[in-house]
Amino acid sequence: MSEKINVTFSNGRVTGYDKGVSLVAVSRDAAHRYTTPVVAAKVNNAIRDLQSVLDQDSVVDFLDLRTDEGMKVYQRSLTFVMIAAAQELFPGGEVTVEHSLSKGLYCELHHGREVTPEDIARLDRQMRQIIMEDRQIIRQTLPRAEAIELFKAAGQKEKVSLLEQIDREMVSIYYCGEVYDYFYGTMTPSTAYLKVFELKYYPPGIILRLPEKENPDLLPKFTENPKLFKVFQEGAQWGNILKCGYVPNLNEYSKTDEIKNIVRVAEALHEKKVAQIADFVSSHRNEVRVILVAGPSSSGKTTFAQRLNIQLRVNGVWPVPVSLDDYFVDRCHTPLDEHGDYDFEAIEAIDLDLFNAHLARILAGEEVELPTFNFKTGEREYRGHRIKVDKGQPLIIEGIHGLNERLTTSVPRHCKIKIYVSALTQLSIDNHNRIPTTDTRLIRRIVRDSQFRSHDALMTLKMWPSVRRGEERNIFPFQEEADLMFNSALIYELAVLKKYAEPLLGKVTQANPEYSEARRLLNFLEYFRPVEDDEIPNNSILREFIGKSCFDKN
């Protein structure tokens, strides 16, 4: 008689199964509770693919397409299908996965000539054929040395470099038909799960359009992001200047003193860009009265605004900062989110009437007493902080709502310059495994929250979904409203953040639902060789997160 194990589902139901049962088989019993396909599972709060088997009593929470984790599995698996289709159609060619764009992934097809719309149409048809065949996506665990030889034979030097550097005895390789690849993360069991997508020709590359977890059965409306695309392209140029497009390149530099030059040049690229932005603002000094700096959490807005202030002074422009945080409504009037919690990131959390009244008076040349928000009492106070500016002194206002016209209705549009700041990572793990910009910002925030806010990694991970919802509502819809964009990512930063973040993430225990996310980030940071922070200048964006910034008020 087969040995039995108990599986406890997220709804509390306990069911007995034969030991060694696959998660695919268990998922079929639970499928009726989900409105979209189940693509992976959390087993005792650790993410597992559905090919995995259960050999002991386990708590299982299945992940469908309405979860963040499930949608990541869907995106990764669909990317693999695109790579497989390209290899089958264009032998000797390759697809590179570059970055996110327009709610999809911007990729490039390299096959010895310019990409045409017909190439994309053929690739689309081949992907749909693979999906219709319901090909199995098979995971094989191989000794690392064997996997290295496999990729050497295929001429995939980026994979070889990556696998040679990681400290693991065994690695997982995924197969789709005859095509195999190494991926950072789990896959669906087969291609039949991957029905909703579109390939869009976007010269010089392709956008792989994807559904969103809020409506996984449909593709969202396509929205052009030309300004954001231009900044991503600029980031790629920075990577070329540094000769550092992939993590293995950075790791090689970190073994020698050359890493010091990587740090210096990366910082110089930032300084040059800030100076160019300051030159643009200064050239419009006669009409510009307000400079608005906006961006998502942990994008480095505060340090950017300070550095811009200095570069403007170099040009003879002396701006005056105004803190948006001091215009929060009293806590009792703060709007609530869908969970009944205070929504501090809603624009209604700002006293827009008072803020605009003060702006109008300041820009008219009046002296105005500014409020100070007391975060302990949750109330606005007046402590005698007065400002008066000359006509040639613009205000610098930093905050998440800076791109939204509702924030500054009292100021004519031609009198404002809006600057969007975000950490748009130039580095990828390899040619098929990109680094999401949200991962860089999350790791920055985990480190900063520990350093300066007495929050452990668990608290930051708990808050992060709410932060992300606020960004999707209040920041990303307005990013193309920016007049200028600044990429705050530093190509070396994750190698520095590693030593700060790993001990914090290691304290998240398996008893917490956030354990799977902590493990994912720890596995991700394993790819990086650590880099010390001795050479990082004290005005670096990175200092905002690791400390010892010259702009630190403490």
C-alpha cells in the first residue's frame, strides 16, 4: 500500500495523497477554485514549479494568473517560447530580452539583417504553433559542469560565463522541444498555458505584449512610451561605454582594480546627465518658475534634486526647495485604500488647495509661512518657516505626484519643468534573463529602510505590494508627461547592495508568506560578486540608501 501524505490547502482543507504526487496532479483537484490557470505553487511558502513532487506533509497555496508570482511565471514561460520559436525559424540567430516597455517586454531579434514586420509575423505564427502543440516545458537538473559544456556546444557564451561564476553544484535547465535554456525562476508545465500575448513590431526590435494580473484574459490597451524608451536606449549606451552589459562582465571587473574605474565612470555619467538637465533648465530660466521632480519609491529623487540644485547654482540659478510632505492633510482626513488602510500615496492625501494657494502667493513675490507636517501627531503645524523668492529663483518640488497636473494647477504649464527619475537598470543577468527595475528599487528600499527607518526586510516586503499599487495609480500613468527623464540606476550598485541586503533577507523565516520573495531576491543576489563601497563618492545616488551621503541631514 502506498505511503500517504497530507496536503493542506490555503482554504484550510486537508486532503490525503500518495507520497510522491506531482503538483500538477494536485492542482487539478484545486483548479475549480481558480478563475485563471494555476501555473505554479507555494509549498510551505517556497515557490515550486508544478513538475515538483510532494514527499512529505505540506501546506500548498497555488499561484494563478491573478497573483504577482503567477504572472512572473507566465511572462518567463512565454519568453522561453519566443526564444524557442526564434531558434527554430532563424538558425544561428538569437533573441535578446532587453527591458520592460509599454506593459510588455522589449526584445531584439539578431539574425544578420534588419528585422522586418514579416519576420515578426512569422515569429508570432511559430509561437502560436508551439503553444497549440502543447509542448512540455521540461526541467532537468544537471551538474553545473555538464550544463556549462551543453552551452559551450551551443555557442552561448553568456550562459557559459554566468554558470562558470555561480556557486552551485547543480543547475536547472529547461527544455521546450529541442531548444534548451537556463532561466532564473520557474516555468509552466507546458506551452498550452500561454494563450494570451501579442508580438508588436517596434523598430529596431519587438515588444512582447503581455496580460496583467487584474485582467489576465485580455491584453491591455497599447500605450506608446517614446520618452521612456529613449532613456532605456541611453542606458544601453552607458552599458556599452562601460563594456558591461551582463552580470558576468561586472563580476570579472570586481576581481581587479578595474572595478574602481567602473564606479568612477558610472558616477561621471550621472554627473554629466545632471549637468545637462541643469543646462536645459537654466536655458529656460526666464519662464520656468517651478521644477517638479517625481518618480517611484527608491528611485533616488532626493539625491537627484540636491545634485540638480548644485548644478543649477553653477549656472547662476539659485533654486529654493519646497517639501510636498509638509502639505499632507491631517491624518484624520487622509483617504483610505481598498483595504481600509491610510493611503498616503493618493494625491488626495495632499492639501491641494493650500499647496496651490501658497504656490501662487510665493510666485507672486509674497513672503509665505510654510507648514511643517508632524508625522508623530499626524497634524500640520506652523513653526515660523517663511520663504520669499526672487523672480529668477525657481522652486524645486520633489514628490511622487510631480507629473500630475492636479498637483500644481495654480502654475501655468509653460512655467513648469517636470523631471521623471527612475532606476532603469542597464544590466542584465544574461541575454535572456533581464533584471526588473522593480527588483533594484526593492533592494534599495530594503537597505534604506533598515539603515534609516528601523524597518526589517519583512516589514518592507509586506508594504511593497501597497507601494507598487500606489505607483501604478499615481506615477506610471503620468511618466510621459515629463519634460526630462533621469536614469538613477548605477551599473555596479547591486554588487554593493548585496552585502547590506543579504543578512536582512536571510532573517525572513519560512513561517512568513513573504519568505518566497525573500528567497527569490537572495537567489538573485547570488549572481553578483560583492563590491566594497570605499570608492563611492559621498554625493552618489547610492549613498541615499547605504549611508554617508553628504546630503544627509542627520
